[in-house]
Amino acid sequence: MKERTKLVAAGRPKRRPFHPVNMQVERASTYLFPTYDDFLDGGKNIVYGRLGGATHRALEEAICALEGGVETRLASSGLQAVNAALLAFLRAGDRLLMTDSAYDPSRKFCQNFLARFGVETAFYDPEIGAGVSDLMTPNTKVVFAESPGSLTFEVQDLPALAKAAHAGGARLIVDNTWSAGVYLKPIELGADVVVHAGTKYFSGHSDCLIGSITSADEATAKLVFQSLLQIGSNVSADDAYLTLRGMRTLAVRMRAHEETGLALAKWLAKRPEVDTVLHPAFKSCPGHLKWKRDFTGASGLFGVILRPVGKPAIKAFFNALHHFGMGFSWGGFESLCIHVHPEKNRSATKWAKEGPVLRIHAGLEDPDDLIADLGRAFDTMKAVKG
């Protein structure tokens, strides 16, 4: 099946003489077994509510079909998906290679939590590619990539990272949230595990929190499942249902996000207030050639570096926005714009740009209205001194 058909067909209710189009919400903590033999056989299946029911299995089926893995498990958020994936493969005395462009909460989990239990984290330049081989040590068990980085949009060389990780006996975990699994297939490029913040594009409506972990092989899948089991992971059936419903329109929404994002990025590139547009689809982006090789499209999330201005001017810019909301997360139907500070989240590399960095999520509004909104905000900013 083609991708759009998979997203519509996967995880649908089993055919009966009559059945609902959508998978129902199955809420349960306890499942009952009609006979003693059924109870004994229950251990072969997932039979307790914390581990999910039919609604969860349907969503996992859809995500697994999208990513091309052997098994997908759900987590309560994107962050828990990252954390559980790391905990599946790391023990005291192990070493983790984490991209320097990682999502800040992922970074803090390594620095503040894993370190307490004797796991060493070394951050690496996201553009290092095959050079990561030089950082591998006998106790390196995981290489973690986020491509592109969600603040600074470096595109990573996933085939080179996979080759280096596997040569050193480590696994490659990839955060694929930016592409929504539609525009990048990390498992095809050598990744062992793919994680998503399904809160974002999978759900698409900014009304639930959910994460997913997809494994490339059975041995990896068993370790991921045990990790989620031991930390008591739980996803509500309602959130699983909302996410599955959102995935039915994922392919068409992603095309709209891509088109609007590119329209905004091209307009912004011509503005005198803008120093640099951080968008992998731009030839000026250092990772453009890798993006063109590995991706089939772009999402609606990108960055903009403004020319240096004072804090009052930035404040005026944001206060003048009408269609762009100021809020965390992204991937929903609404456009967002926030001021981010990548210089605070670097150790292997240095963020040298002086101007303010804006992270923009292009939602599903009309691009002309969004451009007019940004134009008014720039006009307001220029009128402010300092």
C-alpha cells in the first residue's frame, strides 16, 4: 500500500457484518478471562489496562506501518518515549553519545537523571556524520540522533551514524518527530529505534500528550517493552483514540504544513530584519544535501535568526502577533512562534549567532494571513527604539 492508504487503513476495526469505521475507545484496568486455561494463556498477551487494550494496539499498528518497524509501543509523552528507549539499552558504566542539538528535556534527562545512575553522556556535533566513529568507546551502547534538531535544524547523516554505532556494538535511536514519519524513514537508513512525540503531528490538534517507540527487530522490541513495563508507562485509551484519529489525516496535513512553512520561510528570507532562515529545504542550510538525499519533504517547523535588536523590540514583535500563538510544542493546526535560546543548550558546539532566534510552526491557516501577521509584527518592532 502507498503511504496515504496505510495511514487510512492501518489499525481499523476488524471486519464484521457491520462495524464502526473508527476503532472504539476501550477503557479498562482489568480484563477478565472466561476459563482457567484462558487465564493461564493470558500471560502470552497484554491483559492488563496499564499496558493498553484494543485502542492502543490499533494506534501501535498504524505507527508501525508508517515507520516500517516490527513493533511499536506507546508512552505517555514524547519525553517518556525518549527516556524509556534510552533506559532499555543503558546500564551503569555505559556511555551514551547524544546529539548536541537534542530536545532540551532529553538533554536534561541525560545530565540530571542518567548521570545519577552511572551512565556517562558525551554530546557530539550534530554535523559530525561519520566522524562519530572517533567518539565510540567499548562502553558506548547508544548513539542518539534528532534530525533535524528542533531548535537549530541541523540534518544528521543517519546512515553514517548507523554504520558507526553498529560497528562499535551500539544501537542508533532517532527522534523522528519533525518529519512525522511521513518524510523520513530512519529504520530504512539503519536506525534500531525510532521515537516520536505523537503529541505533535500524529495527534495534530494540540489536545493530548503521547509518545511512541518503534523497533527495527524483535530483540530490540523486547528490551523496549521491558523498559516501558518496568517504569509503569501508561497511556489513556482516550489519548490513543485521539492520536489514531489524527493520523488518518496526517499525510494531507503534512503537505499543507510543508507548503505553508516554505511560503513563510521564503518570505522571511527577503525581510531586512532577518539574518538567516534555518530550514533544511533551503540550499543555504548546511544540511540541505543530506535532507535532499534522505527526506521526501519538510514539515512546518523551522527557525529564523533575526538581526540583533533590543529586548523591547522583540517584546513588541511578539505582542503584535495575532494569528501566531506563543506557546510550547508544535505540530497542531495552529501556527506558533516563540523566542528560543540555543546558546543555553550547547556543550560540544558553540552557538555563535548574535541575533534572536525564532522558532516558527506553520499551522493550517491561510499563508497570506500569516505573512500579513508577521509583516505587522515587524512594522511594530521597527517602531520601537532599543
